[in-house]
Amino acid sequence: MKAAIYDPYLDILGGGERYIITVANCFSQNGYQVDVFWDDSSIREKLENRFGMKIKNINFLPNIFKKDQRAERKILKEYDVVFFLSDGSVPFLMGKKNFLHFQVPFHAGRGKSLINKIKFRKIKAVVCNSFFTKKFIDQEYGIKSEVLYPPIDVASFKPLKKENIIINVGRFTDLLHQKRQDVLVMVFKNLKKLYPKETEGWRLILAGGDEEGQKLVARLKQMSKDFPIKIITNPRFDSLKEIYGQAKIFWTAAGFGINDEKEPEKVEHFGITTVEAMASGCVPVVINKGGQKEIVEDGKNGFLWETEKQLIDKTLELIENEDEWPKLSKAAQERSLVFSEKKFYERIKKLVG
């Protein structure tokens, strides 16, 4: 059996790319010959280093999905399964079973074209990474997609000796999908100024890749001067897991100031790092937008916030209430199991049939 995999953003090395490579690993473990189409032969090492995962028995072949290589795509007829990550377009897929995956809630208004309807006839299932994404995809393309939450190897994340650390993990970027680390820096500074005694000894760590955000990193470092804020760029995954394990609280602000009904592409479509943090015993205090609302149950295993004041107040509540944090930490770990890699593998096998 043969499986073909394509992700046009593979070199971004984000959560979506981990999703796609986990799909590839899943097929490989189930006896498929797996071919990932990508021109850069060093991508395997980059993916392994960023995500701390072993990519075994997977071939990286020249990219047949370039515009000038349409003729080469005829080889897809040889594949039992084709799993394709969409950039908003609907491709002609020629495998025996074709799956189109959406990680972004596209809503340009052109999805219901006649040509797309024809292309969808060859697609066995459309898969989304969250119900948030699904809502927009179904409206845009006039389809009924399925939700397959991103896979998180929750068993590999462990709480360590906890320190007074607040952590945020996400790419540093000034492009479309901004994580708004600048908001978190400002809020942390205000938290320290307003409550110096209560927050004594607490520090903020921002970690993530900076391939497209080196200017942002420089600006954040300037903003952070004279405050206990550390910025870690391009951490290896084992180092990242250690920081998760040490931190007590996890923050997010992606989509701050955005109406997620009008601009859904600018908020977190799911929130892989939120689940990783929860599996590590961090209590999440995350923005009440996008896919985050599907992960965190407010007051039960973390908190949701909408204003900067709410972020400060809910964080201060965790810092001051010594009884509340342990209960929420345990509940967060239990909640993370819903998004386990094991459950993802089970769903993939059922989906392919």
C-alpha cells in the first residue's frame, strides 16, 4: 500500500506541520509506503529537531505539486491514499482514496464554484483541525467536513519541579497569524507594576521559532528590558518540554483585538501548545477565541480571558490561591488526554477504512 502526503507550508515548522508528519508516521506504522513531496532534502532533520519526533520509513520526494509539474501528478493514481493540506484551493486528486485537510478557516466566498464541486467528487473526506475551522470551511465550500483534532504526544510531557514561571509558546511572526507576544509582555509588566509583592519571583518565558520574526524578537527584547522576561528562539523540543514541565501557568493572546467571526484566520484555529502545556501540568489562561474554547473549560481546567484586566485578575488568582492551582493543574492534565496521539491514530485508521 502507498500513501502520498503534501503540505505546502512544510518548512514553516509549525503545529500544522507536526500534524501532517504525524499523519505520515501513522500511515507508515500501518504498513504503508509513505511519500512526502518536498524539494529540500534537509527537511527531515529540521522537522525532527523542531518537534522531537523520529520520522521513520518515510520518503521525501521532489515536489510534484508545483505549477509547472502538473503532468507528474499522474503518478498519484498509483497511491492508495492521498492526504493533502489545502492552502485554500481545492486540488484535483487522483489517488484511490483522497483526503483534503484544512487548518485555516478560509472564507473568501469563492469556494462553492462549479469546478470545486467537481473536484470534491474525488475526495473521500474533508478533515478540519477543530470545530472552529469546520464552521467556516463548511460554509465556504458547501460541504460537511469532519473534525480530527491535532495529535499531541501527551504521554511524553511530564510536570517537573514547578517554578514561578508563566510561559507562552508560539512562532514569532509579524505576518497574518500573529501570536501577539507583545500583548503578553505588556500585561506581564503591568502585573509586576501593580502587584510587585504578590508577583515577586515570578518570570515570563516566551519561546518559539523566529524564522520569519527576527525583527519582532528584537522589539520584544527592547520592551522587556528591566523585567524578568526571557525570550528563547528556536528551542529544541526536549528543551521546550523541560520549560513546560517547570512552568506553572501558560498564557496565549493570539487574536487579541480581533473579531473571530469576521477574521477567523487571525486567531488560533486550535492550540497545540495549549494542550502540551496542560499535559505538563501548566494551568492555561488563554484568550477566549478560536479553537482555544474547545480545549479549555473555563474555571474547570484553566481560564479564558477577553480583556487585559481579566488576564491579570485570573493570573493573580492562581498566584495567590495556593489551593486552586494544584486542582486546576491536575484537571488540565486530565483534559489533555482527550487530544492524545493514540486517539488521533485510532481516528485516522477509522477514517481511511
